[in-house]
Amino acid sequence: MKKIFSGVGILFFLSVVLSGLVWAHSDEYLDSIKAPHGGQLRMAGPFHLELVVEAEELRLYVTDHMDKEISTKEGSGKANIISANGEKTAVDLTPFLGNVMRGKGKFELTPETVVSVFVALEGYETQGARFTPLAPKISDGESSNAGDHHHHHHHHDEGHQHEDNL
């Protein structure tokens, strides 16, 4: 009987701890921290992706959960930019420098614009993430856990869609 209660206690403890770790990498959490290149951060399987949008150019920075650069050499990617009225623009992403992919296209961003990104990198499954680059961010006053970012690293897949054909 004592073993059953110990097992239940351990399971409860693990569920509480693991639920906190999942939240640590939620979109809300990633929006509350400053991205290294001024873009928007998202988690996609084993990666942290940072999307930077400037004048008809997209740059995607790829790192692991420990913020170590992941090479994009020989990789491929695609970004689908979807406007508030549902108009879609596709932009191919190609390796640029080290851990960066880049693509150019004619598109206009608003706070309602959604950018869905899919990346296929050598040695990894294809991963996808959804960005809203101009959406309002959580204010700095609400980012009290931002300093904890480096303490919650783990590998998991939050059910992001995978696209095999880029």
C-alpha cells in the first residue's frame, strides 16, 4: 500500500514539474523574453526559431534549446505569410550564414499577419512554427521569469505540424 502512495506522489510531483517546463517554452513565455536578434521566438521540436522580418526579407535563426546554433547548411524552408484577409504569400527560405535561413518576397505585415514557417534540416525531422511578428508583445513588467529562460531546457515536440514537402 505504501508503494502505491509513493508512486502516486512521484507521478503528481513529476506532472507539476513537467507542466511548468512546458509553460516555460510556450509562445506567451517566448514573447516575454528579448530575442537575440530583435525578432519573435518560437519553439519547434528540438529548435528555438527566431523570425526577423525587414523590408520584404525574412531571416530565420535556428538554435537548440540551449541556444547553441544549429547549422542550416543543406537545409530548406518555406514561409507562408497570411494576411488578415486570408491572402497568402509563399517565400522560400534558403541557408544564408551558419544558423540563418533567408528569403525575400513581396508582402505587407500588419499586427494580424501570421507567418507559418517550415524548416527541413539535415539530421532532423521537418519542423514548423507559427509567428505573429507585429502582434503586441507582453510588456517588460510582466516578464519576471525572463531570467529563468536558461534553466528550463529540454527536448519535446508540442504537436507542431510537420510538412514533408517543402
